[in-house]
Amino acid sequence: MKISIITVCYNSAATIQDTITSIANQDHPDIEHIVVDGGSKDETLTIVKSASSVTKLISEQDKGIYDAMNKGLNLANGDVIGFLNADDFYADDIVLTQVSIAFQDSSVQACYADLVYVDKSDTSRITRYWKSRPFCAGLFKKGWMPAHPTFFARREVYEQFGNFNLNFPRQADFELTMRFLEIHQIKSVYIPKVWVRMRTGGASNNSIKGIIKGNLEAYRACKMHNLQVGPFFIIKKIFSRIPQFFSKPDFN
């Protein structure tokens, strides 16, 4: 089983080596690593070009992170596709093996797991634990979604149900996973393991203003798909994240 991992980046010289190394160190034998660069002006491209594990690279201006992800999807040849951005890295070297095991069941169309946010200077320090759960209908109306860097889907799911919707520049991952799981009801499996370490400071959670804009987009995505969400959806979505700051992951 070939697994395609798509990394989008822009001026990511400070962190992208960790991402590349964590993918290269995976013990799964068949990995396609695609890097989509937005035209970096720092040493990002030098680092990427020196990595023999990177199988495809494009560097050009894009219309934002999800446009870059769509470019990666158009290049992907794997049976299964996942995303690992240039601030993120896998928690250990067996993540993609665990992914491949999940997809040995031919009826499984997607899988996902848990994620921890880590301090961007000290990546051994966990600041937040995104513990997920098995999907059931109605969760997206409560503001739930799987942690996107842990989300893997078969390539034909994208071919059948579409790529990222660029009308949601901050929450296209929320809209896409909702479209796959809630609307089209693909079969998914939750793996109760921490798969990804994500540095803090992403586009959707780097400021109060960014959080509000992201949650307004999530509300709009629900409405677009005719999910019955009320006026307190955004408040519920924000408050649902609070336990993540107090839970502690189990790496056993």
C-alpha cells in the first residue's frame, strides 16, 4: 500500500527538517512525500531539495494553504493520502504502519487519531492534547472534527467527493472532513493513539481574531451543508476545546 504524505510550506526553514525527517524515518516501506512550497524566500527549498526522501516538489505562488493542499492532492499517486505540515512531525516511527493496518480492512475509507500541541521552541513540552473519538452522526453540529494532520483517506474518496473548498480559507479542513464523514457517511476508524506533534501558532489558532474568524467559517460550512446549528454553535465549539488543555496523553 502506497501512502502519499503532502507537506505544504512557506518560509519554513526553521522547522521543515523535522517534518521531513519524521516522514523519512517511518518504517512503512512505500511512502510518497510531496512538498508544495508557496515560493519561499528563505532556505526552505535548499533543505527540501537536499532530502532524498522527498519524491515530488513544486514551488510557486498559491492562493493559501488549502489551495496548496489541493495541488498536492492533484499530484498524489498513493492509495491513501495524508497531510503533515511544515510545523508538524509524527510522534514516532510506526505511525504510517498503523495507518496501513487500519486500511487492511477494504471497507475502511478513512482513519484518524490523536494529536498533541507542543511548544514551538521546546517540542518536548506538551501544551494541549487533542483527544478524538469514534465518529457518530451529529458530532459536527457540536463543533467536533478529527485532528486534520492525523486524518488519512483513500484517494478515491477525494476523487468522488472533492478536494478542499477554497471558500473556507481557515476551516476548509473542517468543511472537508464534515463533507466526508457527516454528509457522505464514509466509513472511518478512530485509532486511540497520538500520531502527530504540532507546534503551536497555526493560522486558525494564532490569535483571538483568528479563532473567531475560523469558527464563523465553521458555522457557515454547517449551514452550507444544511446542518441544523443554532446561534450558540460557536460558543459551544470554543468551549469544547477547554478540556484539551487539562487532559494528559498516554503514549503507551
